[in-house]
Amino acid sequence: PVEAFADDEPDIAPVSRYDASWIAYDAALGPALVEAPSLTLQYYGFDTTRAPFDDVRVRQAFAKAVDWARIVTLASDGAVNPATGMVPAGMPGAPTGMGIPTPDPSAARRLLAEAGYPGGAGFPTIALVSGGSANDAAVAAELRSVLGVTVRAEAMESGAFFARLDQDPPAMWALGWIADYPSPNDFLGVLLGSGASTNYGGWSSSEFDAAIERAISARDPAAAAAAYREAESIVRRDAPAIPLGSGDGWSLVRPGLLGAGENGLGILRMAG
């Protein structure tokens, strides 16, 4: 793609992060390099239908026990940015100012004790399952250090992993999601709405569902944005899932080209 762009063939050429790292310092190509947030999300989910994560205090304790932003930054070597919430920052209408959960070890220990597991005593060994995430071992280590709980990180082949999510979800898992269409609902209602097929943790909140319904039925963009923001705040409070990070996309764009970009699936879109 870089050679083709340099030969004046395409007007826009998506490039890898590796190529972007040197193109940024190239006198000829550097001015044409464009960075944009991708419509992707890495997140952790909980099985909220069974103990121990059916207790909101346990989920809140896990959310507050880990320095998620530090882990995702270090594990990805800067390729992934700490999440701005469940909805990626590049999504039109994404709620702003939500951020990743803030670490608060004292509050985390207090919440776990209130849930009946002081110092992690009596807490069952938890399976944290993923397709093989660079973050899992660090998350497990920090949960043990702060809360005194044992989390066993397991990696599964993709097909078997999704079959397990469908049939018998593990207590905790790591997953990635890519936008199918340009709406915050694709990361909120689709992943966490009651009865949604991709709501693997079985979380159900009438308050959240009502906010999503108001958002998707609103005719006024401001009203929709306010409803999505309310839905996001409920997720942050009840912690059925923990947003971790989102990546960036890079392209070389011909000077003067307006209105071109990529959707979440990497398909070129032209404004108008």
C-alpha cells in the first residue's frame, strides 16, 4: 500500500501501525499520514447469573482493583489506547468523559469484604478465559495482589472459546468487538441488552434497557446522546463488563481528498 501510494496510484491507502511508525518521519509521505480511532473495543465480561459475579459488589471490587489503563498500555506497547468507555471514541455520538475504571484498591477490598470475602477468604478460584490475551496474566496477578483472590488465566482456540461463551460462559472472559454499524448501540445494547445474543454474561437491567430504548427511538441527536450517556453510566456503576482498550487506524491520504474514511470493518466510505 505504501509503494502504491508513493507511485500516485490510490488516493487513500490504509497502512499498518508498523509502517506508520516510520512514515511519520518521512519528508515526502509524512504530511499525508492520517490517524483515526478505530471502531473496536477490547473488554472483560463477567457471568452475572452465578456467584460470585451475580453480586454487584464483587464486580465493582474487580473493576476498582486493577490499574486497567497501565496494563493495556504496557501490554500493547502503545498499540492499544485505554478505553474511553464501552463505546470507542471514534464512534459518532459516543458518550464522552466515561473512561476506563479508576483503580481504588482500598475501596476494592472494602467492597469484596462487604460481599462476604474479606481479604479474599472463601472466594472461589476464577477462570479467566480468552483467545489468548497479553493482558490476562497481569490482570490475574494484580487481582491476587490487591484482593487476595486466585484467577486462573486460560487461552482457548477461537471456535471452542465462542462455543463455550454460548453454552457455558466462564466466570470471567476477555473479548474483542468490532463495529457492525455506526451507532453507540452496537457496543451497548448489542453487547449488554437483556436477552441479546452477544450478552454472554446474562446481565439484565431494566434501567439500562430503558435508556437504550430511549436512545434508539429518539429523533433528536441530543436526546439520543443523553440516553446513551445514561446507559454508559449504568454500565460503569454496575460493572457487568469492563472496557479495556481501543486501537487506532492509519492511512495515507492524498492532499485535497475530503470525506473519505473507513468504517469498523475496514470498508471505505465516502461522505455524501
